[in-house]
Amino acid sequence: MKKLLILTLGMMGLTSTAQETLNPDILWKLGRLSPIGISKDGKNIVYKVATPSIDENKLNSKYYILPVNGGIPTEVPDVKNLVADKNVSPDGKYILSHKEVKVAKVLGKDFYPELKKSEAQIYDGLDYRHWDTWNDGSHNHVFYAENTDKARAIDIMKDEPFDAPQKPFGGDEDYIWSHDGSKIIYVSKKKAGTAYAISTNTDLYEYDIASKTTRNLTENNPGYDTHPTLSPTGDLSWLQMKRDGYEADKNDIIVRHKGIDINLTAAWDGTVDSFKWSTDGKKVYFIAAVDGTRQLFEVNFPGLTKIAVRVTQITNGDFDVTELIGFNGNTAIVTRTDMNHAPEIYAYDLKKKSWKQLTTVNNESYGKLTLSKTERRYVTTTDGKKMLVWVILPPNFDKNKKYPTLLYCQGGPQSALTQSYSFRWNFSLMASQGYIIVAPNRRGMPGHGVQWNEAISKDWGGQVMDDYLSAIDDVAKESYVDKTRLGAVGASYGGYSVFYLAGIHKNRFKTFISHCGVYNLESMYGTTEEVFFNNWDHGGAYWETNNPVAQKAYNQFNPIKLINNWNTPILIIQGGKDYRVPIGQGQEAFQAAQLKGIKSRFMLFPEENHWVTKPQNALVWQREFFKWLNETL
């Protein structure tokens, strides 16, 4: 007994010092860093760290300052006066803000005040709901007020049934002051009802405080105009997409210089995520996807001279530069992440091309973990193209063992698959549970040229499906892949991909997981809120019988048409307040699977939208995700 006790205690000691692997509970204890900016005096970086509280079912935030050259962070109670407020006019007289304003009658009690308990909602056009919220006649409006009398704010969009900032995700980045503080420039899509739902045409508007008049600064561009920014010399710059109805069009940097619009990235074969001017106004730095990562680029600003415009990639490596916070001399202060690490703040020396990590929010947690390994793999597609595939291997990977393997299907459909760190679709977490992850940069992703990005439009079930199968078939050739234990998982368009693959995979896969996926393109067209997306990606409406592009989409590329081929277990996850891919999509798929006798499960989050944001819901999501894989794979 004594020897057994000693042995047991010895094993306990070994266990306590052994490296752990990432699990859902650890993931949901990590801090989530968000930069706020550089302090007014230029000496400190100001940032926020949000940490999940499972018991409170929310994120709790703390604020910090950190010397721009590195050092020990200091917690501060608030950051209100630490960073320059862009919403204060250049002369300090006025301040900008925004809030919701009731401008239209929608509710039954709006029309019939005596019927105060009525729950009716009455609409004369589309845009009756958006993302996760029903339209009740309220719209975001921009206000300005004197700094000495903020209570008397003036609505610059009075009575207009339009939004600024844009819903659902717009914030104060949607409005700025002109260089002299006499005007307010803001983003709005001044369309209502059905016209709003079928268009992406946002414009930049200029409100003149003295005359109280508004003019459209970008009326000649039919697509998105967003992110207005002033150069150090006062030139207006912004991001622009050219085509109406195409939400994933090439995003370019435009500068209005001496009355002429200059497209700085027109000749560059990529799409811009975000940008910031150099302090001297001679360059613009921007972040964009490239070859499965997000990197920092620069483009010179020649004005109206004959100097050529040149785009140069500044950083390179298997990581993502996620935000450019600002500059400290020749050093760019950025956030950086990779598939194993949540965002931290780094300094990048633009001359020495060297990195320095400035924050260590999660270093202690990572120090206890054995992390996964990420590899690049280039696969030849069925049409002879070279496709990047990220392969994520489990911690302590042993090539002499065999591992169950998951094909990850990215959403979007035109969103980049890079070295990002997700708190839901976390590759490091999946790999840490013993799975190999295969994540192809299939057709439709930015970072591989505009043509590659656009190839998925009107071809949802075409070449991209061959890309998925090429990726999993190529990796499955490896001796360490258990070919009898393959699964496919994904959300949104990735969820559509799972539904579609379930009808064409020819018994490759043993299990499927689809989160908020499109199952029936016809009912999707009839219930989704952003109709422009379906018009563009499928070529029109399902009732357009003389439109061969649309008919191909709604028939050949429609997962519901392949239901008779389904024969594999499937977990279907759905948000009850998802109006982008409405609840009926998941219900239809689950009902079909059940009635066909296929092992299936339906996990509904009634109060979540297209995402899962509440900590306890997120933990249920993770636990059920891996529970399903344990049952079926």
C-alpha cells in the first residue's frame, strides 16, 4: 500500500507539472485585447482587455496604458482624456455624437395611439429587419453640439429615414470633421425600404454647419464609399467599392486632392481592409490579405505629379497584422495574431524590419500549454491552379499515429482565411482535441488576387466544391490521416458548403457540422434581409425562369436538391435571431435529416444572431461541437 501511495503521488506530481492542451474552458478565460490609440502626448499606448465571466455571462473590461517603447502596463480607471477625441472639432468648439432617433411610424401604436398594447408592426417595403433587429422606425443620426452646451445637440439628419452610422456594425468611424471644422462628413445609404435591401450604395455626405445644407460627395460612385479620413494636409480619403450590389468588390483607397479623385490602389491586385496616413502625409499604410495572412502595406502619395504610385508589402510571415494603431517615429504600433495566439500589441521597426512584442496579456496562459503546429501546403486544384491549404496539427503531433481529420469550410463566402484567432472556430482548440484541421484558401477568398476572389460569385456549388475535395483528398494521402474518420465543418457559407458536400461527398466524410448554413436557396431568397447579396451571388431571383445563371444557382447549386444523397450524421446549429441566414434554413435541413432517418441533432440559440456571443452559450457551443465529434467520428 505504501509503495502504491508513493507511486500515485509521484504520478500526481508529474501530472501537475505536465503541459496542458487548450480546451474550451481555458479558451474562455483568455483576455481579449482591443487597442484604443496612442495617448495625446505620444508616450503611451492605450488599450482595453475584456475577460469573459462565465458566472456573469458577460465580458468585463479593464483599461491600460503602456509606454510606446515597451515596459510595464498600468491599469487606469478610464481613458476618456488620454487619447485625442476625433469627435471634437479642430477649434475645440463642437463635439460629434450619434444616437437612435424615431423618425417613421411602424408599430401599431404609432398609427393608433389609443391601442398602446398592440404588438403589430406594419411595413410598406423591405428592410423590415436587419441582422438581428426588427425595424421599429428608429434610425442612427449624427449630432453636433457646442462643447459648453452638449444638451442642445443638433440633428444634422433631422427627419431622414436613413442611418449614420450604418447598421448593424457602424460606429463613430462613419463620421469626421472637415479640416477647418466648418463641415461634417458622414457615411450613409440614403435609401429606404426595398431600395435599401437591394443596394450597397453608401455615399459620403458633407453637412455645412453655417448653411445647414448637405451635399453628396460621392454621388457618381454606385457602390460602397466608407471610412472617411483626412490626410495630414486636409485631403479627404476613403475606401471605395465600385459596383452596386457587390458587397465583396475590390476595396480601393481614394484621395480627393485639389478636386481630383486619385485611386492609390487601382493597379494593385488586392483589396484593402483598413488604412492610415503617415504623419508626414507622403504615404498611406494599409492592411490587406495576402497568401493566407494579413500584412501591412504602404503606398506612396504622389499628388498630381508624374511620380508613379507604388504599393509595397512591408511585413511578411505566418501571422496576421490586424490593426495599425499608430506610429512612434519610424516604428509602427500594431496588433498581431496567429492561429495559436489571440491579438497582442507589437512594435514594428519600419527601417530595421524587426518586431518587438509590447503586451503579454495571455503569455502566462500560453506558457502552460502545448500548442498546435500550423503548416502551409500547396495543392493543385482540378483546373490546375495552386491553392494554399493551412494544415493545423495536434500538439505533440506524431506522424506515426493516425488522426481524425476535419475539413474546415470558411464562410463569407468572400472572407479571407488567414492567421486569425477565433474564440469559436478556433483551429488551435480543435487540434488540441486530437484533430487535424484542413483549411483551404479555396476560390472566393481575398489574398490571392481579385480574379481568385471573384471566382465564387454565381458559382457557389461549382469549382469551389472541387477545391474543398482537392484539399481533403490531398491531405488524406498522408499516412497520419485516418481516412475512415474524416469530417467537414463550417458556418454561414461554410455551413452551406457542409450541406452541399453532404450531397456530393461520395462517402468521404463520416460526420458533418453546419452552423447557420444556407440549405434552401429559394427560401433563403425569400427571407434574408440583404437581398442585394443573393441577387449578386446567384444572378437574380429564383422565379426568373429565363435567367440561366439564376436557374443554375437555384437548382444545380441548391443543397435541398441533393437531399436524396444525404446519408451521413449531421449536427445543425442555428441562431434564433439570425436574419441573414434565417432560422428556417436550419429547421428545413434538420427536418429533412430526421425524416430520412439520418442521425442528426439541432442546437438552437434563441437569442443569438449569426454568431454566438454570450460566454455560457459559447461554452455550450464548444462542448456540443466536440461531443458530436466524439459520438460520430
